[in-house]
Amino acid sequence: MPNILRTKGIILHTHPFKESSLFCSIFSKDFGKLNLIAKGARRPKSKLCGTLEPFNHSEIIFYKREFKDTYTISDAVIIEDFEPIRLSALKVAGCETICEFIDKTQTIEEPNPKIYGLILSFLSKLCSAEENLAGLWTLILLFRLLKFVGFEPHLIDCVICHKKVNTEPILNFSIVKGGLVCASHFDSSVITLDNQVINPILNTGENLFPDNADINTCRELKHLFETYIYYHLNNMNLHSMKFIL
């Protein structure tokens, strides 16, 4: 007999399945990432129509069967659709990038309330943010999420000898070593960064997201992140990321 379960979740990704159904990847509050099938959801009169749009926050009822890792949705109700985000192409691109990263890095059914809370906070704050902040905020959250996949970059001092380096005007970041390095540990994978570039991702206070953004800082952070995850996360590329700036 299947278990009937209820959870709240953020829709990460969907694609058509068979004639009228929908495959959904969601990150749920109680179960972590789930793969779900919404039967008939693509029919115009389906009760699920519109409830499973990417980055919707929805309450979902599903049937869990043993020996399967894809379950069937019974019902879904939108809690928040974050409509103001959908009016901005840059904000939508940022949300799609976050969802793509979560979808590609999180293991099925491993709950993580901190990730869930970070994504919801990001979506809520982005609704009222200026459009030009979307790219920077997305990059800040992506760097923060690296902690949860075991590859948080080391930005306090030299990753090898722990010599203080993050007060220098130009910083050396070793992609291979995974952090800042001093001149003695310079290697061929080093990317040079302006000191100001790492400030947004060093912020550990309650307000993670700054209220101003410099386009050059965003471009440097984007290049750093793309290069870093390609090396450390099995040649990963985030296709949505090309649209965030």
C-alpha cells in the first residue's frame, strides 16, 4: 500500500511526461529533493494546471511507494507564486539558476531545512528588490550554497599556509586549491580578483543581500563561480546562468 504524504516544496524543474503528464523535481521542506509525476497536469482542465510552475512554493500531497524513487502527485495548492519576480527577465533567470543548481547538486530524499529556508528567503526578498540586484543576489546565494555540497571556497586567508591575504588590493584565488593563496603558493589555476569582489560573499550577517550592485563585481564573481564549479563539481555548467547579467 502506498503512503500518502504531504509537504511544502519549491518547484525546481518540470518537463513533459508521456501525453499529458508532467515530471516535477521539487525541493521539499520535509523530504529534501523529490522526483514526482503529476498525471494529467498538462490537460487544460486539470486541477494541477498552473500549480507546478518553476519556483512556485506549493503544498503537495503525493503517494510514496516502496522500491520506487519517483512518486505520484495527488494534489497541489500554490502557497506563493512570487508573481513580481515573473515580471522581470533578470529575476526569472536568477531563480532558474538557483533551482538548476539545487536540482543538480542535491541527492534524492535528503532533507536540508537550511537550504529550504535560504531559497524561500531569497525568493521573498527578490520580489521587492530592484531588477539590477538580481544577478548579484543570485551569485551570493550560489556561493553560500556551495557550503552544503562540501566545496565552500576558503576566503579568509591562504588556504595552504593560512597567511593573511584578504586585505591585499589584488587577491589570488586558486581554483585547484579551492581558495585564496599567497604569492608562495601561486599556481597555474590562479584567478586574480579585486579585493572588493569577495566582500559580498564574505557577509555572514542576517542581511546577506546588499542594496547596490557593481556590474564589474558581478562579472568577476560569475566567472569565478563558473570556473570553480566546473573544476570541483564534475564539469558542471549551469545553463540558466548565462542570462543572469
